Amino acid sequence: MIIPREDDKIRLYIQLDGKDVIDASGRVDKSKAGPEMILDVARKTLHPFTIKTQKSYDWWTIYVTGQRVAERYTVHNRVFIAGDVCHSHSPKAGQGMNASMQDSYNLAWKLVHVLKGIAHPTLLQTYEFERRQYAQDLIDFDKKFSKLFSGKPYSELNLDGVSHVEFLKAFQTFGGFTSGLGVQYTDSMIIDSNHQNLAQNIFIGRRLPPRPLLRAADCRSIDLHDLLISDARFKLLVFTGDTHDPAQMAIFQEFAKQFSASGSFFAEFSLPDSMRKVFDIIPISSEKKETIMYNALPRILWSHWSKVLVDDIDMRGVTGSGKVYKSLGINAAGAVIVVRPDGYVAAIAPNRNSPWSTDSPTKSTFLKFASMLLVLLLSANPLSLLRFELADPDA
């Protein structure tokens, strides 16, 4: 692997035959290697191209690539490890810092909820459950990725070589690890994969992809990710459908009524302000920008005029798309997407049949998820069931 660096320098990653540099104890003996020896291997690999002998070298090293995962990421949910401490792999995939940052992000919001006394410590068990599986998947990929670089390219003389198709597929997978959009968590106490059919192109357990939208009040373009800020709150993305249609608006008026009715999951928070310190509700309508009135939507479904969005293209025809519903696989009836504080989709719920009511005979997926979440958020302090107050997330 050749990495361009500053001042026209390059960095070379060269795979060596272990027997040339490993001592009797199985450890690297640097006295058996040096930059010239490494360059000789590089020259053979790059033949018929050449590398000139350099006058000096800024830096060189040699090490054994370890591809391992720690057995545990935590001890009794009191001590946690993250990053290279709990997983090691080759540098070729460039995932060391990415994996470490994602480990920390996954753990941070859960610690915030537990340390503030909001959530039960059980929530912390999901850190190891999610991130250890991710690390194992990364290492399985890393082994294949490293093998591609060490193999010779496909040719008429080397029919068993690595083809460009294999490289392309590997780099596409690599992009998913780098962005986090290819990482998928399996079902747990904070992931429920039912109702995937309501948004076929949003993968439950993965990060929500970015999408261009408009603010309903002033038609200013905004990306959905701009509203998924890291404030430790769950985001409820309410895809309302075409709210210009009286029948659809009537559905969401009933939806809002059930949302805050006695017996609803959200009514447990007692006050709307208390609820909004845990959940940020963002309605997204498919109504046209020319007709939508943001304040016509039920007040319980939006906290600020700038958080009512419309799936349309701006006046100049430049930003927005008008195709977000279609690209996400959401039909005209709409749906509710539950996004965790770390940006991963936790659940998808229908917006009909009173999914918020604890008396609902349908026992919807979201009710199951919400009831579980209520236990996590409130079981740390049972007295908070009737009066739930949190610190201002913007403070």
C-alpha cells in the first residue's frame, strides 16, 4: 500500500515473510530488518517499476499485525475499555481511529443517562453487546482486506489473482465501516427490527442516512442530519404524509391526541417540556411548500418552527429533492422513525391504530419498544414515574 504524504513524501506498507524477522520467542527482532530490506521487498512487489535508494528515511518500523478482540469490554458495568485496548487489526483498513471514536460515542450517551440517574445501569450492557460484535465483523473484514493487498493482481498468467471486482467490493464495504453507515446492530433492549417494511430503505440498527429537506416555515434547505445533534436525546421523526389532505391531517390530529392521552407512554412524563428533554420530535411532511402551514400541525408534534420539515425542492430548484419519502421507502401513509442519541435507528412504528396507547389491542412494535425504554429511563428512580424532570439538554 502506498500512502501519499506531505512534501512529496510517501509511506509504504509492506507485508513481510514472518520467518525473516521473528525470533525464537515469536516476537519481532528489529535487528533482522531495516529500511533497505523493506525497500527490497517493495521493489520486488512493484516490478517492473522501480524505487530509488533514498539518502535518509524519516521513520520506519516493523510489527506483527494482531487481529484480536477482547473477551470483555466491561467489568460489572463499572470499568469500560474502548478503542485499540479492546480490538486490534491491520492499519490497511484505516479503522483504528474510526472504531475508537464510534466505541466512545456508543458508550458516552449511555453513561450520560445512567450517571444522571435517568436510566437503569442495564442500559450499559448494550455497549459490549453492540461494539464487540462490530469489532469482530471489522476484523473478519480486515483479514480479507489484508489478503487482497498481499495477493498478486489477476492476469492471464495469474488466474488465481485478485480481480478489480474483488477490490471494488472490498472498498465499498470499507466505506461502510468508515462512515458508520454500514454498521448494523442486532435486536436488543434498544433495537427492535419489526416493521422494517414501513421504511424499506432505512435499516433498523444502522445509522440514519443524510437526506436534503426544506424547513416548512421559510423553505430554507436543511439536511436531516443537521437536526440529529448529539444532545443525548432520542429523536422521533414523524413522517406525516401529505398533511394538505384533510383525511391525512385528521389521522395526525388523532395521532397527536393519542400521543398525549392518559395511558399513553409519553403521558408518563407528565409535562410536554419534560418529555422534550428526552425526546426531540421532528415532523416531516410530504405536502408541497406552497401550501404547508407549519403551525397547522398539532402543537405536541413540534417544539420550534424551524423543526417542521417538508419533502420538497426549493424555489430555485437547486436544493432539497422532493424524493426523500421515496428514497427511504416510506409510503404516503407515513411512519415514525425512532433514532437513538448516537444516530442509529432504534425502531420504526406505524402512525395508526393508536400505537402509543398502553391499552392498544394491536400491541404495536413501538409500544413494546417504548415500554422497554420507559423501564430503562425511569426504573432508576420509581418516584419519577409521575413527575419526570431532566436538566435542559441545551444547557
